[in-house]
Amino acid sequence: MAQNDDSWVVLAKKDVSYKADKDIINLLGNNRDIRKIKLRCKQGSLKIKKNIFIYSSSDKQEHTPKGTGVLTKGTSSIPIKTEKKESVKKVEIHYEGYGNMLLTKRVKVEVLGLITKN
């Protein structure tokens, strides 16, 4: 059986507020060689609005999630594939946490990247 040399790595861990929020994740070193990205919800619920890949050539690629884009505790988004062969410099994520400050905990989310090892 062929061995799979690809592995998911945590690129960032974020706390999402209860309003529309945007995070920019700067990728360094080997983390720039991502081929796919996904979000994993560790606590609370959130709605993903869009993801933007910013490549080393400053080209941008925008994705909106399939379906509702809602993640709850313990779920992950569908992986989003990069369309270009060049390295990704930044990932911009637009999302919104569900709930309120008095009744629910803040949303905790991990951003994972699939690194292709050559």
C-alpha cells in the first residue's frame, strides 16, 4: 500500500467574537506549501462567510463555503483546495460566532492546512 506523505498541520488557533470577524493568518516557511485548508470548531458555533487565499504573487482567490457554512463543536469544514501551484502567503477568513456573551462560551476554532511533502 502506498504511503501518504501529506499531513494536516495546525496553522492557527483563534477565538471568535459574537459579531462579524475577520482574521488574517500569515504563513511562514513550510506552511506556505499548503494545498488545502479547513476549519475545525473546538467550542461553540460559527458561520463561515468566506475564505481568501493570497498568493506570493499577490493574486487572490476567494471561496464561499458550500451549504450553510455553519460549524458546531467537534465539526470541520469541507477542505478548500488552492487552485494555483505557487505558495500561499496569507489566508484571510471571514466568520461570525453564534450565541451571546451571557449564555454561551466564545467560539474556539483551529485553522488546519494540508502540507504536501515532496
